[in-house]
Amino acid sequence: MGGAIGFHGLWLWLARRRQGLAPASAVEGPASAGKGIDAALVVGAAIFGVGWGMSGYCPGPALVTLAYGRREALLFVPAMVSGMLLFRLLDRRREPSLARLGR
């Protein structure tokens, strides 16, 4: 993490010195896209935190641990992928109803 923070700090310093290089604040994300913090973001963050706390794994390290064949990762990664697929399914069903509401 120290290496990543140092590299990012150097990038920010260079971005301020050079024209045409976008600073980190210009990167689009949910907050900068005008959506802001809403219930879906808070609930999603809470589910992520609970899953992380219960399993002890964040998605990236879980995939690395899966490569080592650890038993807990063999359980966590399929559950994580299932949750992602379930979200996509439910979100697709929700989209048409949001379009009718003019959202």
C-alpha cells in the first residue's frame, strides 16, 4: 500500500505540473456523475462490508487466495459471483420500471 500511495502522490504532483493531464478529482464516479450518495450506494456498501467482515476477504485477495486452493476461498468466490449475478438479474428487472417513472 505504501508503494501505491507513493506512486499516486507522484502522479498527482506530475498532473498539476503538466497541462492536459486530468487530476484525480476529474475521474468520473458515482458522486461526480451527479448521482451522489443514495440508498443503493449505502446498502451496497453495507452488504460489501458485512460480507468482507464475515469472510475476511475482499474480492481481489479472495481471487488470489482461490489460486492457492484455500478452502475458505473455494466457498467465498462462488458465493461472491452468485451475489454479483443475482444483482444483475434484479437490476435488469428494475430498469424497465424506472424508465416508466421517468428516471
